[in-house]
Amino acid sequence: MFFPEDQQLFTVSELARACGVSRATLIRIEECGVLTPCRINPETGYRYYNAYNAAQVGQYLLLQSLGLTREEIAEFYYQKADNTAFLKAQQEKLD
């Protein structure tokens, strides 16, 4: 994916504040593979995020509010499972 050099980048704390979540929540979202920083400083290890990453966090929070677990969200996000079967299983949970 191409990222222009002049894009707005956010630290983990700035992104957490903008999304209304804690830094720890962002780290957990990153650990399950849904969120990947757009840049990591090789010297300091600091992670930097952009607006696309903020949208990923928003999508994660929406799916979480629907009752999906971290593993289910990662599975859905990366379409590791057949979406039809996945959605059917979620519907069965609701019934």
C-alpha cells in the first residue's frame, strides 16, 4: 500500500485518544492482527498510525459491539473462513 510522505501520522497515544480507547486496547487489537501500524521507527520501535488505521479501529469496535470476540473479528477481518458460514454461525448465536 502506498502512503504519501505528507500524510498525518499519529502515535499510539494520539490514536487511542482520537478513537476513544486506551493504549492497551490498541495493543490488543494489534496483537490479534487487525491493526498494523503504517510505520515503525527502526531506531526507536515507535509505532505510527494514519487515518486508515483509525478506520480499522472503528471497524473493530463496531464488530466488538455486535458481540464478536477478538478471534472472530480477526477471522472475519482477514476472511479466513467462509463468510456465509461465519454469518450463519453468528445468526445462530443470536437465535
